[in-house]
Amino acid sequence: MKTLLNIWQSVKLYFLFVTILFIGAFLYGYYSESVHLLLQSQLEGLSEVAASINDAQGKLFGLIFFNNTIKSIFFMYGGLLFGLLPFIFIVVNGAMIGYVVHLLGSMEGTGVMELVVKGLLPHGIIEIPILLLASAYGVMLGVSVIRKLLSPNRAITLEPVMLLRQSGVVVVFMTISLLLAAFIEAYISTFLLQI
């Protein structure tokens, strides 16, 4: 637990940065017509996948868990490429969620707040901060690589190695949290949306 708190102390400014970026992307996804046209085709593809596994909540749970976990880990370590991949990840996810909330709000006879509270909030309260943490850690890795390349200071050049060593703790924490979020999304959110 102490290691996780130490990691949080290191990553919290990056977390704030990606949170602001996520909120900006969310608002852009919510209001921008050009984003709506772009993301509409992406969501149609996702709905086809969801329809094909709709018959089994266990499959949905597995898909959600593995999708979110693999993406989070990939984009976290993708931060080694100067922080670009987690930056892109958080912008795309923020815009996508903004678009989905906009889409839900524009549906006839549907209360957007009810859909958000029943369908997004139960799992999103865990999932979104974990995606932000993965991105923040990835950006921090990217910054450490840039600092390593630009600095002759040996302590700074060891920073990416230290971050990689402690990243296992972050991966375990993210995996457990995303497992819980996937369970809530597959079973609890779907149940709440049906009542």
C-alpha cells in the first residue's frame, strides 16, 4: 500500500493534466459535429460486436475486462514513446464518451441523466479514473524518457528504469480495479438499465 501511495505522489500532477485533457476532449466530443460524424461509424462497429455477444453476460464481462485492461496497459507502457500514445488514448476516449453522452441525450423519450446514472456511473466511477491513471503514468514515463535524452545527470537517466520497475504495482492495481468495473458494467449496469 505504501508503494501505491508513493506512486500516487509521483503521478498526481500528470493525473491532473490528463484529467483536464479528458474533460476538454469530452466537451469537444459532446459539442463538435465533426467528431459526431467521425465517431458514429466507430460506434456502429462496436454495436455490432455488442449485439453478437448480447446473449451472454459472461462474454460481455470478459470482453469489457480484457479490452479495458489490455488498452490501459498498452497505452501506459506506450508512454515510453515520449508520452504520445497515452495522450492520444485519453483524447480519443474523452471525445468518445462525450459523443456517447450527447447521443444518449438526443434520444427521444430517454432521460439522459437516468442513462448516465444507471448505465455509465456505476462502472465509470472506477473505470474512468483507472484509464486516467494509466494515461498519467504513461505520460510520466514519456516525460522521463525525454528528460533522460536531454540530461547528462545520471539520476535523471535512471528515472525511466525506476518507473518501469514500480509499474508492476500500478498494473496489478489497474487490473483488479478494471475487473471490478467490468463486473459492474456487465451485470449491475445492464440490470439497472432494464428496470
